[in-house]
Amino acid sequence: MYHEWLIYLSSLILQSAYNSNFKLSTWLLFLKNRLEIASELITNDGTIWIHVGEDGMHYLKVLADSVFGQNNFVGTLPRKTREGKNDVPFNFSQDFDFILIYSKADRKDSVIQRKIYRSYIETDDFPNRPWRRGDIKQQKNYKERPNSYFDMVNPKTGKVYEVDKNAVWRVTKDTFQNWYNNGYIGFPDDYDFMNGEVPFRRSFKDEDDIKDKEKGPAVFSDYLLKDFTKQLMGKGRTAKNDIIEDGEFNYAKPESLMQQIIEVGTFEKDIVLDFFMGSATTQAVAMKMNRRFIGIEQMDYINTVSVPRLQKVMEGEQGGISKDVNWQGGGSFVYVELMEKSKGYLESVLEAKDTDSLKQIYQLMLDNVDLDFRADSEQVQEMLIDAISLADKKRLLVKVIDKNQLYYNYSEIDDANVRDLISDTDYAFNQSFYKEEEYHGQEDQ
């Protein structure tokens, strides 16, 4: 099985340093753009995990359904974030945020799976075939499954096991003998070491191994993994043991939580994409777990927090999950930035101290910046002279800048006026980075 992509979207509305001031409509559009890109990038058996707060969860669920399709919704995981507070609206402490999971896979596919450790029994009646006990009852009553409503008799001992009318057998009267002949039904009175008064379903290790290889063991939402449950429901939910040296990330998710998500959602060498890199927790964990990764960040702290953290991971830092996975360092990553076009002028406008500075910036913009085609340059000039506030003048210039031209596109790299701005080294890197290579599937991995 080959997943290729796990996409992690951290979108904690009102809790994230970079979107806490967004209006709801702006925030939803902000997420919609990324969800649509994720939908194009994700492979058919990949998964996307969206971490969101209570105040945005229901809006985002509807939005994500519209992008991925309602049938591609896998499930919701609650994550406990605190132990409760008294001074809260309506006297009700909302102590959870949520993780929404989507996939484009068929609903029968096992896109999420877990490692499982089973104990097997070896007995003389099944030589060289270790087996384990399982529940032979199902949560159906005698009216729903009348063919499974019968007393079961042990063919060896003649002991009668009465059926529970509210939880009948998984096997029917007609299929009992076939199941028994193939060893799939056992009785506690067959073995001296066994206690109990209920027949059991026997599963053989050799058949488990085949099923696990083909599909993987099932993941249960309430007990996804014991460790995962601890992460979601209260223990180990902070990042205090991780290597984060910046106060901007007081609510960073712990490496151990990301470890559990990556473990059940990917295989080694799969690609993990995080649209909101932040303190680089997702990337750090992916590197330690031998996954490839892509991280995207629009804030300046990528140079002071995110990249330095990954450099420490490469050097073998021992925070987070390092000891659990025996991390000794190594790995590599490529860090690239978009080449600014109009964005520099946008920042100059926002930093301007007076109207004269704005006028000078606007004259430069006329010669060097792509402006919104609807903007009337003479009218803009007049408004810069008018007695409106400096803040309004800034808003005016920000509005006339074409937001689709904040950065140079790769398609412009050979334009004469662009090529002169790029060093030969950067030019060669871009050519290599964007080179299209034929994909041959799993056999090349």
C-alpha cells in the first residue's frame, strides 16, 4: 500500500498567531483556496487532517464537504486543550478543538491504519497455527438476525451455549458447521487453561498477516491507539518537551500528537504537506519518522523559528519524539522563498510615515508595479493630495496594487527584465526545482 500524500492543515480560528484577526468570510476564503489546492495535490489514497477550533469547526466542515465531497469525509477527532475554566461565556467551558479528516479514497479502502500487537495461543489441535480469541457475538438482536438466533452446541463435548437474544451470533445456523470445520469457532470447555461461558471466534495468525498486509488493521475512533487517545484526551498535549524557543508558539501542538497522525496516515517515504508550517512541528516529526515533507509559511518567523528548528533536528536534537524513534540526526531539506515583485511596494506602503512618502512610492509604482486595471491613476493622484487620513491613503494604494502580481511566476524567468534580476545560481536552481519528471508509481520509490 502506498499513500504518497498526507496533508495537514492547521487552522485554529481565533487561536493562531497568523489568522486570529480574520473576519469569518475572509478566513473561510483563506481556507477554501488551500483546500482546493490540497484536493488537487492529494493522491487517491492520501488523507487530509484539518485542525480547527470550536468557533470555526462547523463552518469549515460545510466548506470542506463542498470541496472534497461529503462522501469523502472520514471522521472527526476531538482534542482536549484544557481542564476547564470558570470565567467563560454562558458558564460553559468549551475545552476541545477538533481534527476533521478527509480522503478521496473509496470508502472500502484502508487509508488509515495502525500498528497492532496481538497475543496468540498455540495448541495441539492446531499445530503450527497460532491463534487468538475474538468476539463471536454481534450487536444485533434476534429480530434483526433471526438466522443467527440459535443455541450453539459444542460438537466435542455436547455442552450447550445459550444465545443472547439481544446480541446474537455472527454465524448463522446454516454456516455454523462450515465455520467450525475450518477452525473459526472455539469453545472454552475445549481447553483446561481457558475460562468463560461464551464460545469465541478463532482467528489464525497466518490469515491475520495476510489481511494486515492487504488492508491493515482497523482504526477505531474512540481508541485509535492508546497513545493517540492520551494525546487527544489530555495527556501529553503540550509542546513543552519539544525544541521551540519562541514565545509566539505557546499553543504549539506536541510532536507526539503529530507522530500519531503521521503513523496512522502514512508509510515511510510518503510525503507530508503542511500549509501552515508555524514552528515546524509537522516537518520535524516527518523528518524523524523518515517521511518526506513540504512546509509552507508566509510569516517572517520562518527564518527565526522554523528553519533553525529543522537545522537542530538534522543535528540530532533530542526533544519531542527523538528518543522514542531513536533519532540520531541526519536528513536534509531545501528552503526557498518566492521572489518578490509587487510585494515590496505593498510593504513600503504599509510602513510609510507620511503622505510625501506615499506620493514617492506611488510614482515608483507607476513605473514598476502592475496595478489593478480598474484603477484610475489620475484619480489616485488627486486622492493622495486630498485631506483624507494617512491610513485611508494607505488603504487606497494597497487596493490598487494587483494582488495577483505580488511575486514573480516561474513562467517569467526567461523574460529579459526578470532574468537580469536572478543570479546564475538561482536560475539553475529554479530550472532544476521545477523540472517535470515522469512518475512511475510505487516501483520507483
